[in-house]
Amino acid sequence: AFFGPGKYEIPSEKLEEAQIIFSPILDSVVSFYNKYADIDRIATIRIIGFADGTGFNKESDIARTLLLLLNDSLATKQQLNMKLSELRAKRIADLLDTTLSTRIDNYQNIQKLNFLFFETGKGEEFPSKKITDYVENDERRRVVLLFWSVLPR
């Protein structure tokens, strides 16, 4: 997990590692696209963020930021975690977009491929129904899942 409890920024010391880990997603999309490079296509990458069940100290910087973004000073812990999970998904989308722009010269035949990023937050939902031993402050709940597709326009 790149996100600590109550965090949505990727720490600067983990940014390069995050780019390395998420770059294969872009490589996979481009590789699939190159099989059909003569067709205009749209690559859709769906990013789903999650948050653990930890609450927030209402006086903390992150709580104030989330309350401001929600425009609701009485937001519940679940609403705050939902917003936090959305911000995590957005950060990964930003990372992918930045990585794409720095690596675009390494890709061939990408001129006809448009990338669309869709970010969704799932709040305190469990990322996997197969894991049955989650705890409230579980880093396995502070993750982002990604799915992609490449379709003709």
C-alpha cells in the first residue's frame, strides 16, 4: 500500500516505486492496442480506491481537507473515508497520466489511442470478498484496483 492511514498522497520516497509498479498497466494497454493499430481506439482505465475503517480526528489536517472538499462540517466517518478513497483513486490516475506523458515517446503507433481515466471511491468496502480476516486499520484495505479495456471508437 502506498497510502498510510488517512493519507491519499503517495510519499515522494515511494513515487518512483509506484511508477514502476503501475507502468506495466500502460504497457499492457499499448501492447494490446498495437495489435490493432490501424483502428482508432479508446483505452479506458478504471481506478477504484478503498479506505480502511479508521476514523479521523476532526482537528487533523486531513479531516479538515476532507470536510472542506465535502462541503459538510458534519460529515460522518464513512463519508470522510469515501472521499479519501476517491482521492486515492484520483492520485493513481494522476500518476498513470504523468507516467504516460513521460513514456509516450517509448510507445509506437499510439497516435490513434485515446486514454480515459475513471476514478471511483468505495470507502470502507472490502477490496476483496475472498479475504476474510480484514481488521479496521488494515493496509490491505488502503489499496487501489485497476481495470482496463481498449475498444473501437
